[in-house]
Amino acid sequence: MAKIDWSDQNVSTKHRKTWLETCRQAYATNSDDPRIKLAFAGAMQNRTDSVPLLRAAAAQNNTEAMLALFNDFNSFDRNLHRPDLIPRAEAEKALRGAAELGDREAIWRLATILRRGGPFKHDLAESRRWGERALANPPKDMRVVDVQVLVGQWLSESDNADERKRGIELLEPLAKAGRGDAQADLAVAIRRNDPVRARQLLESAVRTYPGHALAELSDMLIKGEGGPKDEKRALSLLQRSPYDAQHAKWALGQLTLEGRLVPRDVAQAVKLLGPWSQWDYDTRLQIVRLLADNPEIKMDYPDRILYNATEDAELGEPGAMDALIALKLSANKQFADKAGGCALAERPVKRGETMDAGRLAECRTK
């Protein structure tokens, strides 16, 4: 088959028309086949036409269609200024359905989303359970050893002793073989009980997987755990960290917020925390609270921040609704919305629940 030059508009347009017509004819011949529905939907460029086909194929327990339905929601919906064509609940049901039926891509996708939250409520315990299923049936584009590192990390962070033990057992052989991310994750797991070995592991890991090791190693250097205290080196490691070492940027952001080793600068701290917030709900919540408390901070892409804060609140993430209300009632010009904040603040009252008296008084004062 000749390779399609998608950069050539004429060639790509002609190919798309041929693709669409071929799928249309196949659908006319056999409209019951979920695989044809899935292909036909993929050939369409109008979502109002493609989504019904995805739904129909998903209703036949076609896991590819279920996953495609979720991906379509995740890619094109979740917008602050327009309603979702695919409701969040439907998207979650589709992804969970595909995972329950054993689709390995869906299993991994669900595990990772449950870990960080958005568009579903984060649940670390459930994420670990799906992670173990992924270990037995990894996604096609990942090696088993790569899944082993991540699942080992997740399990090693558990409060459950058996899960924690399994996680360490997954990480140990990889760490001994010299895999840096496994060394860093194992170091975190054993830091409390064996700080000397933990620091040694981090010193090794920082050479090959700095993004995994820098935050933890710097913290140990600052506190003098597992070896000599060296604040100067800790700060240097964080400030010189690679641009994509998001957890290291987060650690530097926390120091900047505290004014520890560096001058306090809340706006700069929020900027440093931002990249890591996509993977960590607690950091997203922290940023929303900082924006409410420091209204002078101006953010790039405020709509995305507001959407995420609203989504977290709707999902019932702990502390998210209070943080969203505070943000809307703040003096921050990018997010101030007294009417919207007060409407949210009144919801608990209407349900007969208690609400912050000061906040209600502020809302009821004209």
C-alpha cells in the first residue's frame, strides 16, 4: 500500500474522501458490524455524526468503540464555554466498561486517571488495583518492565502493608539492575526505615532519571537525612534541573513559596507548581487556594485552570468546592465571579447543611 503524504492537502483530502466513501459502502452492506461502525466513525470529521456510531458500537460491547468514546470526550469535550457532546458520566462508563471486559489499553488508561483525577475522581486504592491488572496485561505500546516500575511505585506508596511489600518486591530487582526510576521509587519507599540506602539509591538514580530523583534527593540533602546536610547542593540541583523534571520544579516551587533557601515569591512558586499539577490533585488544589489568597497573580490559560477547579468540585474531590468558591469570591480579576461563587455557597444551605457564616454574610451583603 502506498504511503499517504498527509502534509499534502490535496492528497490527504482525496484520501479522506475515499476512506469515508469506502466506510459508507461497508456500513450500507453490514450496518450491524461494530467494527464497521467504528471505522465509519473514524472516517467522519463531524462529531455529531461520528459519536452516535461510537455509541452504537459500544452498546455491542466493542471495547475499541468504548475506548474511542472516552477518548473523544477527553479530547473534544471538557470545555468551560460549551456543553459536552458526550457527558462525563457516559465517558467514564465507557472506559470502565472496556476495562472490565479486559481491554488492556482501557485498563491502563483507567489506572492512570484514577491516580491523578480528572475527568474522574481520583482514587489511589482503586488505581493500584487496576495497575496490578495492567501488570498482568500491559498496554501494547509499553514493555512489562515499564509497567512494573510504575505499578511498583504505586503499591509501595500504599498504607496497606501487603501492597507496600509487593511494590517493594517489584522495584528491588530493577533497582539492583541499575534502572534509575526504580531506584528512585524504591528510595522513597524505604527512606523512613533506611535513609542511608535511600540516599545512595537517589544519588545513583539522579544520573539517569533526574526527573524521578531530584525532588527526593534535594529534600534529603536539605534535612541531612542519610548523609551530610548540604542545602547549597540541594538548591543547585533543583535550579539546574531539566525543563521536563516536573517534580523537581514542584519541589523548587514549594521552597519558593516558603521563602526557604530562596526569596519568597508566590507568583513564581505557582508557575513552578503548575506542570506537576496535571499529575497530582493535591497540587491542583494548592494552586487554586494560592490564586484565591493572592489575587495579584495572573495566570496563563485561566479558563483551563477554572475548568479543572470546577470539574474537581463537581467530582466531590476533598476541599475542591470550598477552594472554588473562595476563588470565585476573591479579588482575582481572572477568576472573580461573586454571583457564581455565592450560588455555589448557597447549595449546602439548601440541602440543610452548615456553611461558613462569614462567607454567607459576604454573599448576602449587597
